[in-house]
Amino acid sequence: MNTLAASQIELRIPRRPEFVKLARCTAWTLAAQLEFVVSQADDIRLAVGEACTNAVEHVPADACEAILIRFLVAPESLTIEVVDDGPGFDASAPPDVEDDIGGLGLVIIRSVMDDVDVVCDPKTGTCVRMTKYRDRQ
């Protein structure tokens, strides 16, 4: 098992679709470097991609120019925060998938990560905080 000390890594990307891949690849590479098993690294990559895609697709263009992805490394877990400056949304509401394809990003994130919390504040934006533990598969 990896015995890394707690640390933090930040990645700031433009809020544009072509940069979501960079966030996904960074998440997978970091998870692999931290010795998560491949299936866990895949889950982390998927969750980060969904959170970033939500910020790209659902935040008004004039509300946010960048997405901050913060990786919090702990000996037994990896926590990722995806933060945008958008106005937020009701994270407890069921996904709206009737009118168009989409709305399942948080459902997917919750299904592949061990802990997920969404904090929306009109003044500070939205933070999707998700954690994957090493000992859970």
C-alpha cells in the first residue's frame, strides 16, 4: 500500500469541452500513480469527466471562465473537488432527462465514487466534492 503523506494538487482549465479530456487524463494518471487499482482509476476518471462536463454544459457562459480541479491526496483516499463560479443548482432534485439527453452526471458520479457532496452557493459557485477510498472496490 502507498504511504503518501497528505498533499494537494490543483489544475485550472478553461471552461471549454476540449479541456475536459485533460482533467480526465490527469485524474486517471494521478490515481494510477497513487496505486489505485485500474477499475478505481477508471471510476475516478469518469467522475471527474462528468463533473467537468456538467460545469461546461450547465453553467451560463458569462458566469464562469474556468474550472478548478483540486486533488486532495490522503494515505487512504483521493478526494477531488471540481469547482466553478456558476450560480449552482438543486443537487437534491431528481435528474431531468425527459426533454434531452443528459442530466445523469451526478447519478453517474454517485454510482462510481464512495462519497459525494455538492455545495452550491450563488456567491461562491458550485463545488462537487467526491472521494474514492483505496480499500473499497
